Amino acid sequence: MASSLISLVIPVYRNAENIAELLQALERLHGELGDDLEVVFVVDGSPDDSYLRLSASLPMAPFRSQLLLLSRNFGSFAAIRAGLAASQGEFFAVMAADLQEPPELIFQFAKLLREGKCDVAVGRRTGRADPLRSRMASALFWGFFRRCIQREIPTGGVDVFGCTRAVRDHLLRLSENNSSLVGLLFWVGFRRIEVPYMRQQRRAGRSGWTLRKKTRYLMDSIFSFSDLPIRGLLSLGLFGLCLSVLLAAVVAVAKIEGNIPVPGYAATVLVVTFFGALNCFGLGVIGGYVWRTFENTKGRPNYIVAIQERYGAAQPANLASDQKVLES
């Protein structure tokens, strides 16, 4: 195995319109890195013809590559895990297929990792050529994420990163369900360097990063890396206790002055309403933790690879044994 080989993992979902331009960008990156580049495409159960376009184009590509097709849509983080497990390199990088993160970042990551200046290199956005609504939503999302979950995350979040083999191995051993790969990347520690870049405008297609997926990602991150829901529930309980004491005093004064025609009605309605809602909220928070705990006890894999194809240079013989060790 070449000691300087860098494996670039690209999850693919609804990116058929970007495939041609993506391959051209990767050819230019191959021109800079030479034979030290391997690209691992992971088609995450995409409903379009992304897999067919890649399988038709990769045999003619100048760089070595792998093409994985997952049996269904498992999510981008599971797809990245699949790509990292299949990769052969000594260094690794991850980027999206929509080219909003410039591929030139991978060259900078490779340089930093090879020189031993860091174990993890992450892209830090200095700006983004997105509509105002998207920029505002992203700022709110990542602002809350940094304040309440992981303060080490760069201001604009992380969409592209590189790491060494040691970091990759530790990430794959943390086989948590319903977690955040980016959160785990910062949780494992190691030496990190942030590389600034300008996020580009989306060239074609629509983003698969929907509001529902963003909300799910935020909830998974909260439950996996923070006790914020428990602390919030405790605060609400204390607030409810103080409010009930205050309400009891108000009701007592009103009763003495004869201002409550129906004895106990107002107090009963307010107390039952408040604490009924608080109990439902608390059950939801506790249920979230219990469900995630149950999911992790099942031992189900994070993904299932239906098809795996290799193109370009010959693959090392110990690839299969490496994968078995990492998945065990």
C-alpha cells in the first residue's frame, strides 16, 4: 500500500446532474496528486441514475476508484462510513458530490496530513454563495450547535475534512447508530487544523439536505453529545415548582378575599394543564434517550453494501482483511 495514497470518499445522493462536472474536477485533482489519489464513490440508495452514470464513466477515468452501491438510503454519515471502511489509503478525505466545497481543499488537506502537521484537517467556511434564506438558516443552525452541543465546531459547520489512518480507524470503531460522524470526529480529539474556504454556489440539482434531515441531524447530535434535554427538563421542573408555589399563594389570597366563585377551579385547571404538558415533554425527552439506547443494543450494521466495484490500479490483497478488522 502506498504510504502517500489519499482516499477521497464522496457520498452520492440525487447528484446525477453533477456527475460529469464532478468527474472533470476529480481529473484536475488527479493531475495535482498523480497516482496518489483514490476516489471512493458511495451511492446511498439514490433514486436517480447516479450509479449508472458513474459505472459507465469510471472505467475510463484516469484515477483509481471504487464504486459502492448501498442496498437502500442509510443517510450520508452511514455512506461516508462505508466509503472510509472500503478505502485503501494512508490518508483520507471526505467531500460532497455537489462541488459546493472546492476540490482544491483536498490537495491542501493531503499536503498538511503528509507533512505531519495535523491528524485532522477540516474546512472552515469564510463565506457562502447561497441565497440569504439559506445563509440565515445555516447561521442559526450552527450557532445553536456550537453553543449547546460542541463548541469546537467551526462557525459554519463542517462539510469537508481529511484525516490520518489512525483517526479513520477510531471513527469506524465507534459504530453508534443515530449519531453524528462530524460530532465523533471532534470527540476523538487529535491535532486539528482548520483550512478556510469560500463555499461555492450549487451548480445543478437541488440539495437533498432537507429541513427534516437537518432536524434529525440536530436531534441526533443533541442526544448523542449533550445532556441539554435533561438539563432543560430539570429547569422546566424547577420553574414549574416555583410557579406552583406562586400560584398557590395567589389562589390562597383570592380565596380569602372571596374572588373565586367556584372553589379550586382556576387552580386545578392551571396546574393540571401546566404539569400535564411538562410530563408529556419529559416523557418525550426520556423516550428519545431510551429509543437511541435500544437502537444501539440491536447490533444492526450502519449500512449494507449491495455492490462494490473497483476501477484503475490493482487493489492490495489485504483490503478484505482490513475491512473485517474495522467492522468487527
